[in-house]
Amino acid sequence: MTDLIDDTRLTHTPTEALEAARDPLREVSAAVVARASLQAKARAYELRLTRWMAMAANQGAGLDALADAAGVSADEVRGRLAEHPELLDARSRERLLPPGRHRRW
């Protein structure tokens, strides 16, 4: 009786419809993974740039010099440094960040 129905062929060989459904799913999955990877790389780059700005500020670089070197506006530099005040020493925080933004309660 078992030789009349061959189950192995049904479970091990996908049908054409199943293969057709898998291809778009693979494309979407690959696109999602690629986008997440690019976003993670962009966040890492942005944080690295902010750390570089903080290191230069801690060595005495002014806001305009930081903005020129990074190719962004002085407001953007100030905003980046305000997001991560822990990267700045006390003197740089007083010098570069707006009052009240660098105090911790």
C-alpha cells in the first residue's frame, strides 16, 4: 500500500506555486536586511563624527572650526554635542553648549 503513494516527493520537492511565492519574499527579506544594515552603519558613522567633534572641542577647537571641518552648520555641531554632553569635558560644555543644556539634575 505504501508504494502507491510516495510522500517523500510531496514533502521534499516544493511546487511551482510555492517557489513563485518564495522569490518575492526573499527579495523583500533581503531589502529589509540591507536597509537595517545601512541604517546601523549610518548611526555608527554619525556617532563617530560626534565623538570626533567632542575630542576636537576638548582640545580647544571653536564652534566655527568644528563646523567647517565637519562641513555642517554651527547649530548642527552644537545640537550633536548637546545630544552627547558626556563626551565633553566641563570647560568645553561651558564654552560650547547653551546654558542649562549641560547641567545634570
